[in-house]
Amino acid sequence: MLARVLPSVLAAVIGGGILWQATDGAQAFTSEAARRLDVVQSPRQVPKVLLEDMTSRPVPLLPQAGEVVLVEFIYTVCGDICQIAAADFAEIRDRLQAQGVKVRLLSVSFDPERDTPEQMAIYGDAHEADGIMWTIARPEQKALPELLDLFDVTVIPDEWGGYQHNAAIHVITGDGRFSAVYDTDAVDAVLAHVNGSRP
């Protein structure tokens, strides 16, 4: 009897061990979950990058004076996911503003050639981004690949002149490290993280 079941037991144990290893201790069952877990376990230093905002001002990507920066990646003529993400960003802005939390929200364009300051201003106006607590900004084209790589943003041109892309809220804490990723509609979780990051 033992001889008959032993191979099955060994196979189950080995399979379980492989699954445990592959899923980071059963914490990550998808590539997106694995990405998010990796960021939490190994926060990434964000480089000193200046962006150009919707009024043509230079704005730093890195937090200033202990603030937290929330970053999402968009393109302004996106007709679906970016609009939904912007509504979520607006709710986060409103709730953090009401709490008096020192935080800055950045919607960063991954289409800097077409997203001119004028175009970003139209997008900002549509979502009531005030340019102070929440602004729309673009990197120089040469800086874009490094940023997309750092934040694991995938952008694929589609056949209609737009893009397929992933969307999330990326948290840069006051020490300048990219330390968490949330779904755009995880408003309560983002607020909890920001409040937990306050000095």
C-alpha cells in the first residue's frame, strides 16, 4: 500500500515546493501580483527627473520636503482606462486634501510628442487638476524608456493611433523610493498607505 501511494505523495510534495517557490511563498499567483510584491519587498530608487507640466513649468518627479508623490501613467486622448483612472485620482485628491495631507499627484504622459502642454491642460481641466496638488506632466522623450522600465509600465501602440497599457497608482515615498503599486480604484488602500508614510 505504502509503495503504491509513495510516488503520488512525493509528486505532491515536490509540486507544492515548486509552486511555493514560484509564487513567492504563495503570495503571488500572477505576474502583476509578483511585480507588486517585488516593489514592496525591494523599493526602487527614483532618479532625479524633471517633467514639464501643463503650464510648461518644470516639476520634479521626486518628492519634495517630505511629501509623498502618487504617479499614474496616461496619454491624454485615451478614451477609456485613463479617464476612469483620472476619476479615481480625483477622489484621492479630494480626500487627501480634506485631510490636509502633504501629497502631490502626477499624471505622467507616456506620449510626450503629442501631449503638449496645451493638450495636457485640456486633460487637466477636464478632470479639475489644479496644477498644484495634481498636475499633468510629460518627461523628455529620452527619459521615457527608463521611467516606463522603473515603474513596469507596458505601452503598446494600437492600430487606431492609441495605446494598450496597464494602469496603476505608483507610490513614491518621501525617501525618494518607488515603494508600492495599487489598482487605480483602490482608493482606501492608497489613502491608508499615504497616511502610514507620513513622518
